[in-house]
Amino acid sequence: MNQNQRPRVPRRALDGVLLLDKPLGLSSNDALMSAKRLYLAKKAGHTGTLDPLASGLLPLCFGEATKFSQDLLDADKTYEATMRLGIRTSTGDAEGEVLETAAVQVGRAEVETACRRFVGEIVQIPPMYSALKRDGKPLYAYARAGQTVEREGRAVTIRSLDVIGCALPDVTFRIACSKGTYVRTVAEDIGTALGCGAHLVALRRTGVGALTLEHAVTLDALSEMDMPARDAMLQPVDALLSTFARVQLTQDLARRFQQGQRIRLAELSAPTAQESSEGGVRVRVYRESDGALLGVARVGDGVLAPERLVVGG
């Protein structure tokens, strides 16, 4: 080995979920790489990006947990956001150029009424400054080149939208929404509805599915910990599956499940899967003897069908 070369640090095979409180200004991938280095992890992935201009909850998956990251990608998200009324920008947030200003002649009551109009299923036009791709190129690349391309509206669902602070021209709101919702577009649309325009000045994600910021940790705090303390911050793999019904299998059924075999519901002693059999719902599957997670299955048509298996379960 070259004397100037550092010895390669061995990577660790570990499984679990880290609830990271991502700081402003850092991309999701950079945050992932930093956490991966701190843990010396062999395999890691995130559960959907959080813009550099947003802070808050970014669940990171290690090892076997990466198999279930798609479930959080599809999950509802919760944010706290602040919009500034009276100013429209080219990007819909504070990074863009000011396009238009207008007097703010509304009060909190009018703001709350406007917000209620956007609760439910709505159609959003994706912003030009977004990573959504058109002909293999992200929309922001067209925007930076001064081009505007036609975008199709997409249906998203706003579960709730509540004003939690109003110091005009700034309005802070909490929003729970389906995947693919652009919160800055929501802010712009509220500004349009109020007749004065608006742009987003702050965004913090507080929830992803059933996961919240309550047990999240920052990269700075992680860097100050020793490895055992860092490991203690990891949630179990099934933290990603907490909304799924639980099914337990006997030793023999567990062995068959791990081989990819479908299990007839009539063979199960526990009623959980039977009760959840309508509509082909998904369940998390455990071995009864030691509580080990075996994977995820879909229940329907009288069978428990393996969908994704955990290695070494």
C-alpha cells in the first residue's frame, strides 16, 4: 500500500431507521452521505428528498430498511410553512427574483377563509423551478435557461391546512398533504386567491407518515456521539411499517413464508390477517417464537402473499 494512502475503514452492516432533523441549506443526498459516514454504514438510502431550502424530518434507511423506503415515499407529509403576502417571485420562494408586489389589504379572517378553499383534492401545476423531469431534463434546467414548458396539472390532496400564526404580511400555517404536493405552489395559490400574491419564506417538515420530529436528531448532535450512542438513535426496521396490521406466523409457516410461499389464511391461528383481508391490504409479518420481522405481505383472496422479505429474518 502507498505510504500516503489511508487504510480503508471497514463498513458496517447495520439495519434500522434514523430520524434526521435536516438543516437548512443541505441537500437530502448530502445529509444521507454525512450520516452514512458517521455510521460507517455499508448501505443507506433516504425516503424522498427534502429541498435544501427546507429543514426538518428526513428519515434515513440503513440495510434492510431500504427495502421499505418506498412506503414512506408514498406516505402523507406534514409541514409548517411561512408565506409572505404581497410579493410574487420567479421561484415561488425567497430565492427567486421579485416579479410583482401588491398591497396587503386582508386580515387573518380572510386568510383563513382562503386557506380553507384548498383543503381536499386539488389540481396543482408543478412549478418550473422543480426537479420534475420533462424529456429527461429537470424543469429547473429549462427555467434557468429562461424557458417555460407546458406542464400538466396533477391531482394532490390537502388533508388539512391551518393558520397557526398571522403577523401580516407573514402567515404561518400547518399543512398535511399527499405525496407530490408543492407547498410553495399552495402558498402562491393562496396569494392569488387573496389578490395580493405570495411566496414561501420558510418550510419545515414535521411528519412523514406516522413518523415525527419528536425523536429526530441533528447531524451536529450525531457527530458529537460515540458509535454506541449513535446506534441507540436508530429506530427498528419496522418503524417504517407502523401503520400496517401485524401478523404472526408459527415456526413452520414462517419458514414457508421466507421461501416466498403463499399462506392460506385458514392456516393462521391469529385473527389479524383474517380481519384485514378485504381489498388486498398490506401487513407486516413476524415470526411468533422470537418476534423477528420477516417482511411485508399482501392479504387478499384468502391468502397471505409475500411481497418483500427481510434477509436473515
